[in-house]
Amino acid sequence: MHKPKPIRAALILFLFALPSWGAPSVLATIKPIHSLAAGVMQGVGEPVLLIGGALSEHSYELKPSDARKLQSADVVFEIGPDMETYLTGPLKALGGGTIVALEYAPGVRLYPARHGGLWGEEDEHGPTDPHIWLDPRNAIAMTRAIAAALVKRDPAHAAVYRANVARQIVLLEALDRELAAKFVPLRDRPYIVFHDAYRYLEERYGLHSVGAVTVAPDRPVGTRRVATLREAAASGRAICLFREPQFPPKLIEALVAGTKARVGVLDPLGADLTPGPGLYPRLLRDLAQSLTDCLGKKN
Ligand SMILES: [Zn+2]
């Protein structure tokens, strides 16, 4: 038996204990795709998150410290030009980094933004609805695209990325089945969301949303729209109105006051959740729970 020298053994341990050793520098713009990237990178390194905390995915302005993070990234994962409008200029100035717009990844379903009725006429997001992560099948397609980009940039860790992808897809498929069962009782329960962020979830699981409070999350809602929304709450056309934690609750509370409609909370981004591989399934389960808590009750 050959006994390794203590110093050499310590050095080997040291190298294995450094997960970022030789890992590419990866940046993801929002928490859901950061979570998917973090899962793919487990054992290799950790991606940097651009938009943390309780910020909206729409009203973001790039700070100088964020611009520096972008500059030093080897790979940037974003939804794409339908979401990260604030990145259009800075990404052009990016050094040798690879930019992966996940809305264009193979297998990702894209829906147009909704118009008419309680969805309003204005077009805040452009023609495409960018909230693609709220369908777990899109999360699977994005996981594959994230891994393909990482394998290309960092072939030394290809085996780890591929093993992580296989594991992540099994988890996402199980999550999709779990959610499908959970949403069955809610299919005929009409509701209004704060902004048009949930179409991917609704199409996937047959949910019955009838409109949005705001067509532009950062602008005040017009008086005519307020009257229409109040009427929807009063007539029972919507049994729940969902607010979002990034925006003050005052307007929605006023809309349901004196009606049988209830107020729930939906968070499309995981504002309060800790970033990491576990965030994505937690985000989807929290949405399912919030919808069930508000819509599941009988009036
Ligand atoms: Zn949004």
C-alpha cells in the first residue's frame, strides 16, 4: 500500500474543496433563470444574480456595479430583448462573453402578450410575453440551453453539467406533474392578476384568469380602468384579485372593498425567495399555493 504524503493529500483536498476553480464566470439576470443555471452548475461554481431583492423585472436600471458584473462575465443568461430592455446597450459593449437569450432557445414556447377586455390595449412588454419561465416545460428547455452554452464555454466540466441537467429535468418533470394535479380544482375559478405575467402558467394548467389590474406595472391605473375592475369584482366576474409583493396593496384593496372578491398575493419572480437551485420549484409551488388559498375557498 502506497500512502500519499500529507502535503499532497491536503493539496488535493484543497483543490476539490474549491468549487469555482476553473469555472466560467456566469451571470443570470433574474432569479428564476439564475436558479436553473445554479442547478446546472452545481459542483462547478455559482452564477451571479443581476436582479436580486424585491425589484420588479420591468423597471430595472443598470447600476455601475452591475455593469462591471456584466463586463466580467463569460456567459450571460437572460430572457431576451422582450424582457431585459435595460441590457440592450450594455450587452453590445460586453467583452468576449457569450450572451444566451433563453426566449430563443430550442423548445421554448412563446406566447403573444394579451389584449382586449380586462387585459387592456396597451403593450408594455412588446408583442411577446416574456414571462416564459412560468411553464415548467420551458424551464426544461432552458435547462438544456443553459447546459449547452456552458459545455461549449467550459468543456472541462461537461460531464458534471450533463449529469446535473439529467437530474434537474427529472425534478422539473415531477414538479410539472405535481402542479397539474394541484390545479385541477381551480380550472373554472375566475380571477384577476396584478400584471399580465402568468399566461405560461395558465396555459399549461388550464387556469381561468380574466384580466390584469395594470397594463404597465409602474404607471398609475386610469380611472376608467378602475371602474371596470371594480365592476368585475362586484359582479363576481372575478373571485380573487392578486397583488404582487413588489407593488403597494392599496389599489387592489380599494377595488375589492365592499365586494365578495378576495385579495391574494402572487409573486412571479421569487422576490422574497433565497436565490439558488431550490428557488425555481419553490416559486412554482408558492404560486400554486397562493392560487389555491384564494380561489379554492367557496364563497
Ligand atoms: Zn412581468
